[in-house]
Amino acid sequence: MHSDAMRVASKLGTLIFLCSSCANFGNSSHSSSVLPTIDELSSISLDFHDLEGNFDGTPFFTDVLRAADRNWFKRVIKSHNFPTATLHSSCKVLVTGGGVSVANLDARQKEVASKLKSPRVFLVVNAEDKSGEENYARMNDDIEKDDPVVILGTWFNSRTRNYRSLSRGLSSIYVPFGSINFAERHKHTPLDLANRSTYTRLHDRANVTCKNGLPAVSVAFQYGLRDMHRLNLNAEAEREGYWDSLNVHLNRTLKRTGVALSSSNGILNLGCAPSDALRTLFGEPVETHKKKKNQHSYNYDQSVHRYSCFQAVVAMEHRLGGGSPKSNVKESSPAPGYITEKIIDVLLAGSVPIYSGSDLIHEIFKPSAFVYINASKGRTMEAGEKNLAEIMRIFDHPDEFEQAAQLEGVLQDGAMEKFFSWHPAVWPHYGDELIQRILNELRQHCWMSIQNSASKNSNIVE
């Protein structure tokens, strides 16, 4: 699917926002630096390099950038009646997924970067819950003083969604990891969120059985088993506790419990193991992540495959917070906008997510697409009491549920363009606004880097 999408990319003619005065950053902060003209931007050749890191999608994302950059040049040449683009300068773009938990570069990435001299700019894909500002601060020791950095991920800080300062050499663009994560998927693109009739139903999802042969409620829970001492010190305990509370209510109401797909089964172990029949449909359960060389590999496609066996799936972020500045969660982290693949996996499966995390999720998905548990009040069943009727309706009216699962799209109006249009599969249908916005930031920082290099050389000559 990736290769098909990339072939489409070379044929696009959609309109971009060519930004010399730059994009509407929404809730953002800007520097007052003089911005380059379109002629100056079009004279720069971008040379993309994949440094890999804590994000397996950097090879695909780097290829996407190259394709989008070619499209940008075609449009500039056409719209300005240039016979060809005159390239005067070259700038290296070093694409990295950062280190294990933040944007730090590991030894291998530093070695590769050391061979790619300035002018250059780092593009960091932040897959974790730290803010753009925190990632930049931690990256300072790994880069040269004048290296510009563009960061994709959570908000820049607790009050600022997007940020740009050419003089500082820093831009931060809010792109939830749940969106960027499509670079790691092999069987799905963001278009599957616009047309959910493509999901595969493996069996009658209203009839699910436990390993002991007893009937189960068609709701699943899949998380890796954590160290219990650490568990009791952070919000993961509340996620486990919610699963316990949900099973207590289901057992009291329906005389059945949900299905635990992995080693994690709450603190009280109330959920049942899947039956052999279910196992034949989706295979043996695996932990949600495992090491792969120097990277982390997440089997998202397998999770989607499994979740398609169930009517609902508990999809909760591993940290409380990540909400808008108006939310009541007082934790300093995660940064606002920390929305991961968890809810995406469930929606791609045609199931209903029982979600707890950032309240910014409502900017992306329609309220009818998921059950939202307000994290600011904790994840106990008591805090989510008003959601019980909504959850029970999923199991009481399976036919209605199946019809809802076939609805054309779960995204809010404009969400595809705003959050997912970096992906080439989206471009022919919704345009490529986001990827061009990212490229625009890279070009402007490259232009500034080239000016700084020229100024240094001039001073040396004098």
C-alpha cells in the first residue's frame, strides 16, 4: 500500500500553500525574523537523510518528504512560469525518530550526522509524550550550536500549540503520533478512517467466548505487563484499575467479563483469556512492543486484526494528562496533544474505543466514534459512571453497533487535512497541506542556515 501511495504522489496537481509569510499556526508563537521570498526558497535543494531512531517509520516518512518536495518544485515552476528551478544552494535534512524516550541522538545517529555537514536541519519525529520545547532542550548536547531543528509531535509547551523562531533555529508543529504512526503501518492508511467499510469482520463479534468455554462480553484489553512497583506510582495503575472496575460492573450486570488479550489483566485479574477459537483467528497474544535491533517495533497491524474480533476495546493512554490548557489535569506531562496509536488501532478494526487521554481527541474524531472517559477525574468506574449506559448500549444493541461501524468516516470535518495530509494516500482526495507545511518550515530554516554560513565565511575572509 505504501508503494501504491508513493506512485500517486508523483502525479499530484493539488494546490499548496506556498509560504513565505507562513502558515496559519493557530495557537502559536512566531519570531519576527525577516522571511525569505518564494524565489529564495525555490533556489534551495533539499537533500534528505534518514537517521532512523525511536520510530520505525522514518524510511517511509523520508521518502514522503522527497516526493512532496518534487511536487513543490513542479508547482513553483508552473505557477511562476519558470522554465526550470535554479538551484543555488543545497541543504541537508536529517530525519530522526530521536532516542529511546526523547529526541536525544544515540551514538550511531551522531556518527552518521557528523558526516553530514552544515548547512543542515534536523527533522525530529517525536513519538513520546514530551513537549517540543523539552525535546529541543534535551537535544542541544547532540547537535551543533547553529543547527536548526523542526519537531513534529505534541504541543511546543503547555500553552503553545505550534512554534517558530528562525533566529533561534527552532520550529515545533503539532502532529499527533496517532497520525504519524501511519508511516509504520503496512495495511492501512488514513483514508481507512474516512471509509470504515473497508474493515474486515472476522466473525460474529457479539458472540465471544473465554478459554474456559464460558461466554464473554465482547470487549478487549491489551497492554504489556509492567513492573507492579512502577505501576502503583503512575497512571498505568488507573488504567488497570479501570479494567477491574469495568469487569466488576459487567459481571454484576451481565454475569460475564471482558477478554484480556495479553499478560496484563488489571490488578485483580478479572478478565478471561480468549478461547482457542479466538486464538485461531488472531494468533497468540504478544506484548504491545518488542525490541528490534536499535529500534522499537510495534505490531500495529496485528492489533487491528485482533480488535476486529470485538465490539469494543479499552484504548487508554499510558499517562494521564496531554489535554488542552483548559483541561483540569495538573500533571506537567505529558504535553498537550499526546494522542497515540491506541485509539487509531481500534477505529481501524471497526470497533468502538473506550478512550481515556487528551481532550484534544475531540478535534480529530467525532464524539459518536468513541466513548470518552474524562481523565481529569481519574479512570475509576465511579468517575466514568455516566459512560456506563453508553458502554452497555454497545453490547445490548449489536445490530445498531454494526450499522454504526459502517458509517462513512469517524473524523471531524477538516481533520484529515489538518492532521493526516502528510500521508501520500491522502493527497489526491484531500490535498497535501500538512506535508507542505512541514517542508515550508524546513526550507525556511535551511535558508536561514545558509545565510548564517555565508555570513560566517564572509567574516573569515575579512
